[in-house]
Amino acid sequence: MAAARRLIARWYSVPLLLALWQAASLAGLVSPRLLPDPRLVAQTFWADLMNGTLVHHAEFSIMRALLGYAAATVVGTAIGLVMARSRLARDFVEPVFFFGYPIPKIALFPVFAFVFGFGTPSKIAFVFLECLYPIAIATYFGFAQVPERHIWAAQSMGAGRSTVLWRVMIPAALPAIFSGLRIALPIAIVVVIITEMIGDTTGLGFYITNAAVSFKYPGVYAGIAAVAILGFAFDRAFALLRNRVIHWERQHLALY
Amino acid sequence: MSRFLRHVALPVATLILWELLGRTGHLPDFLSTPSGIGAALAEIAASGELARHLGISLLRAVSGFAIGAAAGVLFGLAAGISAPVRNFFDAPVSLLYPVPKIAFYPIILLWLGLGDLSKIVVVAVSVWFPVFIAAIEASRAVQLQLVWAAQSMGAGRGIVFRRVVLPAALPQLFAGLRVGLALAFVSLFAAELIGANTGLGYLVADGEQNLRFDIMFAGIVVFGVIGFLADRLLLVVRRRMLRGQLIGTAEGAF
């Protein structure tokens, strides 16, 4: 009963806002082009879901986001680890990461489009670049804060380098790494959609701009809804995965 | 000194290699060369084109950020203090958070046109989300004992908010503002690239279309620099406002 009430308290505003939207559009308070009837949006969403259009574009977006994200995870954690353990390596790459972090990398996208082509590769490369920063920096701080005492304790009990790495350092750094991964996940989705909007012929970003330029405004909202569902599903899946991997330090992950 | 050398080694080596390969014709045209980009920068600076587009982009970024940040702090603190407000925003915000706000840009364009206002709105909306979420977390991080202590010494609601809640919430607020600032520049650039006829994003798109890749890069460089400087400026403001709180932390030691 209490759980049901919490659920209602938490979610009631979504149907409420939808009802308000519906009422406003029935009363003619909003321009049907700016804010089309929600039933029309739902129809468009359903029709494009059933005929496979949305699925087709979503597949491209998901594939690009996940490939770029996976590459950034592998390279980013490796860079973070090396930065934390080697003074020399840190001196070389530190400025690239700490000064490069606040630079809006989106400005480089036109160059990426030229170098990698306008299709899938430039999007994957760009997701990789954008996700690399938070992952590498979180990993760096994660490994840098492993207490030296724990390492000494393991060493004094005869642990070799690889045992120290796998049994002491990685478990200690994992929570920090996962918080970096969690920051990077919505970035991957946002970057894919934005770059698809700038120029492509596939992906949900294209679906949205294409609907807009052909004056099918319900399609814009259907596309936005698809991205929202995708982002929400990604975040929930990530929360489950995180608590599975870091089972010794479960976290109640709030909705955002 | 050798540490400084190692710090600059990678960027300097990249620039030199880029210049050499470009001059010997080993790079495609669209990569230009660092010296060519410098010359293009001087060219658009002299013609006044740079100042015009830069001024417009800055105006959009600053006003969009200011509006989005102020609204985010206001709503976020309200949601942090009151459970009904929080419950109302919780689900819609979590659903819309991973949606790039630029996805609404086609609608905003239709509504507000190609001018400054459409960019300011899309920037403000992008900034609002992370600031709102940070402000919720921030106001909930305030320790109740501190509030009680102030109340027991006779502080009213206004004083409790200004002297206890706000200072305690500031560190988290600044974390949200920093994310918001980064998103402001991302949204602005994408908006100016997708639909605009002024601003740095347009300068980049225009250079690309006219095959003036040196101008395209000059725009990219300027945009990167203002994004970087804006972040530094925010950190300076943060440090001044958190002066008292940074004492005894690693950051306060600098």
C-alpha cells in the first residue's frame, strides 16, 4: 500500500501534464504546429514503431552510442589507471585532460565529419571523444585515492603486482569509475542525437530533424519521446549493472 | 622545469607535426595548418567579422545561461525544501534529462524564428536541468542540526535560508552550474550550426561551406577558448564565494 502511494506520488505528474496538454490542445489554446494534439503524437509514435521506422533509427543511434561508449570505457579507464600510477605518463597527458575538459568539444564536430565521413564512424568517434574525458578523469581519481596502506598490507602478505591490481586497487577504484561511467552514459546519448541532427540520414536525431523539415511536427515529439524512453532504459539498466558489479557497496540510485 | 616541458610536450609536438605535414602537402585541405589558422584569425579579426559573431554568441550564451541557472536554482531549492514540489518534478525531469534539449530546437525555431531568442531559450532549457538537479541535492545536503541551531537562536525563515541553507548548498550548486555551463556551449554551438545566420557556430558552418577551412578552424578555436575561459571564470567566482568553506581542504591550500 505504502509502495503504491509512493509510486503514485512519484509519477502522478506525468499523466497530469499529459492531461493538461490534451486539454489545452482541445481548447485550442496552443498552436497545433508548436504543440500538436498528444493523441496525434501517440498515433505517430505507434505507427512508426509498428512499421519499423523508429526501430530502424533507434538501432543506429543505440549502436553508435554504445560502440563509442564502450571504446571510451576501455581507453578511458586505461588512461586513468596509467595516469594514477605513473608520474611520467601523468605529466604528459595531464594538461590534455585537465585543460581539454572544459573546452566545448562539439566545436570539433565539423572536423570529425570531414576526417571520418558524415556517417556512422564520425558519430562513434565523437561519442568516444566526449565520453573519454569524464571516464578517464573519474578513473584517475578513483585509482589515485586508493589508500597506500591497503597496498602495503597486501604486499606484506606476499601479493604480487597483478594480485594487488586485481584484488586491491580495482575493487577500491570501481565505485569512482562507475560514477564516471554513469556521467558519461547520458552524454553518449545526447552526443549521438545532436550529431545526427547536424547531419545524417539515419538515427533518431535524423528522425527528429526530418520530421521537422517535412512539417510533421507530431513526429518531432514522437522522436523526442523515443529518446526519452531510450535514455531512461539505459539509466535503469546501468543502475542494475552497477549494483551487481559493486555488490559490496550497493547504492540506491535515484531516478536521475 | 622538466615537468613543465613534459606538460607541453604533447600539444606542441602535435602542432609542429600538423604544421609540417600540412606544409608538405601530406594532409587533406580541410585540416589546414596552424599558421594558416592563425592568419585566418587575424583576417577575420581585422575585418570585424570575428568581433560581430563572437559578440552575438557571447550574448546568447550569457543570457541563456543566466536565465536557465536562475530558474534552475529557484525551482531546485523549492523542490529540495518541499516534497510536493519535488514529487511533481521528479518523473518528468528524470524522463527528459537524457534528451538533448536541442531536440526541441526545430519546434523552438518554428516558434521564435532564426534570431537570438531561439538560441537563448534552447541554452536556458539545457542549463536548467543539471542546475535544478544539483539544487535539489544541494538543499537536501543541508544539516538539520544547523537549521535548528539557527532557529533556536531566534533566526527567522529568511535568515535561515540566507545564512544557513544557501551557504551549505553552494558547493553542490556550483557543481551543477559547471555542468550547465558546459551544456550551454554545446547547445549553443549545435543550435548555431543547425539554424542561424550569425554567431560563431554559423561562422564555422559558413567557412566549411565556402571551403575556407582556415576560417572554420579559426571559429572552432575561438569557440573552444571562450568555453574554456567561461569555465575558469566560474571557478574563480566559486572560489571567492566558497572562501570560508575551502579552508582546511586540499583546494583551500592553494
